[in-house]
Amino acid sequence: TQVSEWHDEYNSSFCGDEKQKTHLMKMLKEVYAQKPNIPPVVECSWAGDDCAKTKCCNDVACTWDFKTCKTYSCYQNEGSAQCMETAGWNKGTVIGGARAVREVAASKGVTRQGTSLFCFMVVNWKSAEGALADNIKEKKLGIYQCDAHTILSGWETPKTTWATYINADAFVKQWQQLKNNELYLQHDWTVKADADTVFFPSILKMHLAALKTPQGSRVYIKNTDDKFQFKGALEVISRGAVQLYFEKGGACAGPLLKAFPKAGEDFYMKSCLDAIGADSQEDLKILRDTKTGPPGPCSDGWVAAYHFYRDANAWNTCHGEATKAQAAAPKPGTSDSAVADATLPLVTGAESQQVATYIDKAKGLVAKAKPDLDIANSLNKTGWKKVVDAHANLKAAEKQLTKRVDDLSDVRDLEQGAAKKIMDAKTAASSQGMKQLQLAESQLAKAETDQDQSESDRQAAIDAEEQALTGIGSQRTCFDLPGTRLSDTKPLTVKTLLAPVETHSAESCREACHKNEECKQTVYSVEKRACYFFSEPTETPVLFNDKFNSTLCGSLAEKDSLVAMLKKVFKAKPWVPPVRQCSWAGENCIDTKCCSNVPVPNWRFTEFEWYTCYKRDENFAGCHLGPAPGNWDGTKLGGMGTREVPKAPEGVLVQGTSLFCFAVVMWNNPPKEAFWSSEAELANNIKTTGRSIYQCDDHAFFEGSGLGGGDSSSINNIDSFIGAWNKVRDDGRYLKHDWTVKVDCDAVFFPDRLKRHLWDLRTPQGS
């Protein structure tokens, strides 16, 4: 009955014989008792919107330094209601106030949010942040200790007079990059840490576990009692809240950036999360900020992040102080006595405890050195043998010490009358401990020396390899084809001897090919974050789409031929006209010059009356049936905005012929006429014979009953088929095919014939 995750993508079952039914029902109740109650998202209105239905407002009005903010209220006047700043005077009838900001309570007995972390940092490499980020990267600290991490490149932004960076607009774009890479979906929490923040992911995980957040909650963590309670130095947001931001956060940019053009990204993010309906939890011990809190050493072992340290030496000093404090501090859920029990017995003496510390440190260094020593083995076999010997000696020392501790533990159980023997044992242990200490120190020094030498040799080899690759790249040239997926040719594996090949972006993919003499072409997929190398180039594209980037590379002597190939590639690119934006009747069509309304037919649909965009004056035009109103200018600006796409010229990519076909079936409805077959009978005939939509590349039947509208048949059915197309959208398979085909069950349909027609149409790819 233990639940690990609640999600619509899963379904679990209990099975048993009839005698076990009562027991299975009991287990079922135990399972659902663990299901968290996640409150629904509440929709509120922005200033200028009609708040008559929502009866709550998102906007706030703040002082220049954001220390005090006042909420808006929903005022009703006559037939409309709007959100306005709450005031003492009468603006109308108040029918609602500010959005209710909910704080999620710790749950008992229900499934809790995990503590897996996806962390990111935004760095302006040209500023002092660059040195801090390099320091963090070199030591593999901070975000490098999360379950997954990424670093985004930032840029210089202005400051306010109170030293807050005006960077909300910049960070909106950074969050969009996170949405595209989708790493956040694989983890429970997304964490933004600044480069000047000394951050400990392991401590943050303890805080999150202590919060007992119900699984699936859409929450952010309030980390300070200063101002708006959300410092940008360490932003902690649950997966559900990040998904909500990506789904609804686009509505924040207009009103928030307009109302607060000098806001920092932390105020923007917190205000937006509140506005779109995210909840919160509070933990004021996560972050200690020296800008708003007390200065002093980083000596609290329970703090997960210290801010702000804008010098690498100060950053490292703080990290060292905090690490010591964490080692000394009891972890949550442990008592002082429990900590004491976890150490060596006191009878071993201080020297024996120091020996154990040195041995632990030596073991850690050897474990840390091992991956690099494996790589450097060919460069320094002698050094590796010394490390192996040192490791064996340390193991022997550890074994001897363990035996000594066991002997002394037996002494602890002697009666009071054997005190002299115990003291003799202490003396012997102390003497032996000093010898072991000296041995451990000597072997530790050997391990450190060998590790340093191995790392030095390995880095020298990496530098030499990079120099050689740079020399190769200086004799080659590459051309990018953004938004292009070239045809595959002969696959190539690009390797280096030591340093890993970076292919996490289109730029790094191209650079890896640029430095490899055999590489002639790359294709980078944004969706898969994957780079594909080829040893032969091609001028044949298969797809023009922003989710791909291709590159052609060759020697400097091949530059002209590469340019010629590039021109041939883009000559095959179809021209797809932009989507026309037309106006509905009642709207101003003076700019669009076309009408969205469909023509009005007679009862037989043989004659139609069309809408026309007529000019009223210099500022307004409207869509009307028939002639323009008598007092209007009357100039015709346009009609219904339909276009017929011409066939693609020879050599230009055309749309493929892959088909996703679907039929909508009222499975339980009888036929409209007694001499007809029901839709269910027709659909089952298609299933049985494997014809019609079953001969498409992919197909689906969608239930038509209960979609709403019409008379519950497939005839009077506009509203119900809007619902059917929504099912197509939710199904998602149409995205994998060139065409979507809706087929009635009473239509005798031949997909192979349709494909021939589509090929003859030569539709430009992407139309």
C-alpha cells in the first residue's frame, strides 16, 4: 500500500480472488488515505480586465524600495467591474479584494514531495561573476552538487539607486531556456542560485524533507522576512509551480514589467507565481543574507546558503567555515547523545581519534583521485603504483586500528576493580596510536603527491591535445544552416583522447566538428539535445524547422564549394506566408483589411452573402454584410482572408504524405433511419476488415457521445466536433505526421489514393 508517486501517467491495480475482496478494499482505502489534497488554481484578474467573475485581483502597488506593497480591489460600477488600487474613497462597490495567497501546511501520512534538485546559475562571464563561477566549476561545489545542473549566460543589466539589478525582463528570457531544455521535469525542485551565493544542496535537501511538502504541490519557498519574503540569491520552486509558471506565466510580463520597470527578477518571479495561483511554504533558515541580515562568519551548520560573497577568496573562506560548522552540528532528528555514540569510544584517546580522521581523509582523497588516475595511468605508471601501495598500507593501518578499538571496547566492559588494566590499555593504545598516526600521515602525503602529479600530467596532456585541435581548426572553416535538418550521410564518431567532447548546444556541436579533420557535416536536434556527426557533406535538406541546426565544414580550400552547397540547400527552402490576422465584425479592421466572419448562406447553401471591410473614417473600419452604412466613407479595404497556396516549384521541399486519420463514433447511439447501420456497426466493420483509417500511418477512434452541442448525432454537430478536435490535440499523434484526416465511418476511404493526390499537389513543406 506504499505510494511512491501520484500522476495521471500511471495506473496501478490490486488483484485477488473473491475471498480477498474485503482485504483488497481495505488496502485501497489505505492507498487513497495517502493522496495529497492539492488545492485548485484560482484565476484572478489584472487591472483593466473585467473582474466581475473572478472577484479577485492580482495587482499590487509598491513603494520605490518594494518594502511596502498595497493590494488592488475589484470595484463594480454599473455593468462592469475592474481591479483598481484599494483606496479610502469610493470607487464603486467592492465585490472582491486581493488574491488569497495560500501557504501549504506540512502533511501527515500523505505522500510527500521528493528532494531531487535541478539547479541553475545565470552568469555574466564578462563581470566579476565569471571568476566566481569558474571557482565553483573548478571545485565542483554549489550547483555541481545538485542532482542535475546547468549554467546560463547572462548579460549586464542596470542598477537602481538602491543597488537592485533591473533584470526582470532578462530573467524572463532565461527561464524560457529552462523550459526548452526540460531538465526541470525530471526533478522535484528547481533551484536558482546566484554565483555570489555559497550554496550547499545537501543541507537544502534536509530543509525540504523537514517541510513535508505534499507531493504535487505548486509552491515556492519564502526564504526571508525582509520586504516581499523572496530573495533571488536562492530561489526554490517545486516542479508543479515551475510547470504552472510555464503554462500561465506569460500573462505576467505585460502588467508586471509595465507597473514595475525597475523591479528585480526575484520580485517579478514571486509576484508572478502569486498572480497565477502558486502557493508557498516558509523556511527562514534556508538563506542567510549579509545585505539584510547580520554579518559575521558562516558558522551555522543548518543554513543552506550564504549571500553575498563577490570575491572568490571570501567565497571559499565562507564555504570552509560552513563546512566545519556542518560537521560539528547535529543533523535534524539526531540528539547529542546519538552523535556521541557515532564517534570512536573515548577510551581510545585523542590520538586514536585523530588517526581515524586522517585515515578517513586519506580514503576520501584516494577515492577522489581514482577516476583521474585511471586516465593518467599510461602517463604515470609509477605514480599509480605508489597510490595503490599507499592505499593498501592505509587499509592495513585501518585494520590494525579497528582491532585496537575492539580490544579497548572489551576493556570498557571490565568491572570497576580492573581500572588499572584499563589505564594500561589506554596507555598502550595511545602509544600505538601515535605510531599509526605517523604512518597514516606519511602515506597520506604520498597519496596527495601522486594525485597532484597525476592531475598535472593529465592536464598537460589535455592542454597539448586542445592545442593540436585548435591548430586543425585554424585550417578549416564551417558554415551554419540555422533551422535546417540536412539529410544523413555517413555517420562519424568524434572522439578525443582525454577531454570529453562537448555537444550540449548547436555551437559546441559545430566547434567539435570544426576541430576534426574527418568531420564534414553536423546536425543538432534542440528537442533531443543531441549532436550527430557525418564524414560526408550533403546539399540535400529533409526539413526546415527551428528545432534543428546543421553545419557544413571543410578545409579552407573547400570554402567556395561549401558556399555553393549552402546556396543550394537554401534554394530548396519553401516560402510559407505568415498567418493572416483578420478582424471579426465589430472590431477595427483598418490595419488587417480583411474579415474573419464566414459568409452567410441561404438555406440550401447555394448563395452566400460575404463580409466586407469598409472604411468609416481615418481611424476606424468595420466588417459588414452588404453595403457600408450610409454615413461611412465606404471605401472597401478587403474581404474574407482566404488564400490558395500554389504548388511548390521544382527543387523546393514539399510536404510529405504521412497520414494521421481519425473517426468520431457515437458508439451507443442507434441509427437515424431504420434501414441504416449504426455508426458503431460501421466502425466495427472497418476494424474487422482493417480498411479505411486502419490503412493510414496512424489512426484513432474518438468517442463522440457527450462532447456537447448538436442533437447527439454526427449530423447536427458543430459544437461536438470542436470537442473532437480538442481530443485530437490532447492525443498528440498528429504532430508526428504531415497531414491529419477526419473520416466519417460511412465514407469508403482509400488512404493510398489520397497520398497520390497529396503528392501531386506539391504543397510547400510547412504550409
